[in-house]
Amino acid sequence: MSHVIYKCPRTAMKVQAWVAEEHPQAASTFELVRCPACTQVHFVNRADGKLLGDKS
């Protein structure tokens, strides 16, 4: 397992999520994670921690 750090869009807190290891081609895919900061789910990019739809 590896971890990714992202910023919760609802609380603005930095959150660490653990994701399963996959093939290198899957590094640019999004992972569905349950956020402990807001109890919602977010799609997080496995490679850089950006959220789906994040324009920054």
C-alpha cells in the first residue's frame, strides 16, 4: 500500500489516504477514498493527490 495526501474541499484540511499498489500505468488514475475529515467520498489522483475537478 502507498499513501497520498490531498486537501479536503469541504474542510480545507490536509488528509492522508492509503491506496492499494497497482501497475505503473495506473499512477495517473483516480481512486475513490472516504474522507475522515468530512465523511464524504472524493476522487483523488494517485500520482499527485489532486482531486477530480480541481482547477489549481
